[in-house]
Amino acid sequence: MLWRNILIYDHIAEALKEPKIVKLENNFYLARFESMKIYSTLYAVKSLLEREIINRHSILIDSSSGIYAYALALACHKYQLKCHIIASKTVEPSMKTQIELLGAYVEGVPSAGSLKLDQSYRVEKVEQLLKENSNYYWMQQYHDDIHYGGYEAFANIILNDINTEKLTIVGGIGSGCSTGALGIFLRQKGIKITLCGIQPFGSVTFGAQDVYDPEIIIAGIGSAIDFRNVKYENYDSIDWLSFDCCLSGTVELIKRYAIYAGLSSGGSYCVGKYLFQRNPSTPCLVIAPDTGHRYAGSVFARHHEAKPLEQFKPQIINHANELALPWSRYLWDRKEKSHLCEFTSLIHIES
């Protein structure tokens, strides 16, 4: 007789949040999620209910490019709460429909012409609604560190599945919670973590706002406004990748390993492969936070444009004025946010 462990979940969100750990090579792993941010939204909503900060009559609201909106809508569905999303123009129609069918109200903002204005308009809309509705509660995924707490469960999965005392982790930096929290919890548990953050060019988070990538699709990583949830001292290194790099990594993931993941996953894989090849004795884990469905047209339909990853090499930089496409790498060395002034100073002096 064959025996297997059977898990029966009380809600689909609990099943979707957990990753599949895939061994790409010996000591080289990838954590593939359906939607990684479900960890943070389930934890945050449950905690807010238990602390009686919100109740059954509360309406949870936030701004999102789609990934967080889906996760929050799932959490609200589980706990039978109402949800209002101020959506980015990058939210695809199919994602919007799915979020609405989960019971959330999805509202956009007028076309802004730039990501920075789009994010600013969405925040302004949230603030307006908060003034008009006393039962609204702003989740603030970019600023409230309650979203960190859910990722301890993921850290425990890594401890169980990858038996190591030393680990390199590569993943995107958006709101800062997922990769940042993972680094914090694993370090607290005694694991020596090297945390490598992925950013797109044009993002203000680590000072690349003056470098333009005409092709980049910023969805889930990077930012045009300051996020308080980004704890800069969590990160050992930062890699800025162009659309071409991320496209090539994303296409290689599905061709070589049958892993259908998003654009930031391809970028993280690109960096993870580079680091692993230079230090194969240290286990390396790449974070793939969501599936590739939202990129079916913008990325996967262009698979013929993908180049061999061996053609991409990082330029190791010392200052922000050296940032250049397609790939720049900086050893951040867990410095505080205040180091941004030093990192970007030459740009301001020369301008």
C-alpha cells in the first residue's frame, strides 16, 4: 500500500500561498509561488482582526499593480471582509476580473503618463476615500511592517527543505517585505544569509531613478516613490537588470526547467545563476513570486528575442553615476538607507 501525506485546506488561499521548492541543480534551488504575497495578506488581516483594529464591518483598501490586490482579495474572501482596490494601469483585464469575482471593488485612476504620477494619484485617491468613509482601513502594503510577519512560515519551509547553515537568496525588491522578511527570519534562526535584491532601472528605491530603460515593465518590483517597508540594511547586494536580461532569464526558466514564472523571477534567476556558478559550494535559492500568466503577451510572446544568459555580465559599480544597462551590480553590504546619499552624490554634484 502506498502512503502519502494529505493536507485539506479550509480555504484556497492557504493552499496557494505555499511555494514549490525545485532543485535546478545540486545546491541551486528555486521557490516557485502561485502568489507569494498571500503570506503577508493572510497574516496581516488575521492579526488586525485579532487585535480588533478592524472588524467584520471594515472595508480594507490599498493601491496595487495587481499582485498584492489578488492576495488581499483572497484574504478578504477567507475572512469575509469587503475589499476596495485602487488599481494601477498595469493590472491586466483578466486579473481585474478575477479580483472582482473574489468580491473586491476595483477602481482605477486617470492615465498619468508616468509610473511616479500613477502611484501618486493612487495614493491620493486612497487618502480621499479614507476621509469620506470612516469604516475604511488602509492596509499600506508599502509602509506597514505588519506585512513582514507572514513570511516566517516560508523561512521555516526553507529550514526544513534546504538543510544548510549558509544560503544565498536572490529575489526582487518591491515593497521590501518578502525578501527582506525572509532574510530577517532566517538570520534570527542562525542561518548565514547573503541576500541579493533585484531592481529595475528607473526605480528610486536604491537610487537608479535617473537611468531609463525604455522597455522595462515595472510590476511588483521597483518603485517611483519611497517605500518605508524597504529595510535597506537587510541587503548584501543589489542588481539592476534591463528588460532584455529579465526576458532572457524568464524564457530560459521555462525552456530549461519548465517553470512558467514572471519577469522578476527571470531576473532573479539570471543573477542567481551567475552567483551560483561562481560559488557552487554555497546553496543558492531564487525566489519566483508569481506565475507568468500576466506576461503572456508582453514577455512570452517575444521569446524569440531572448539571448543566451551567458551574453549578459554584470558591471560592478561603486557609485550611481556608473549605473548602465543591461546589468549593474553593487555590493550594498547591509548599509542603512542613509548610504543612498553617498551612493548617489556624484550624480548630484555633476548635475
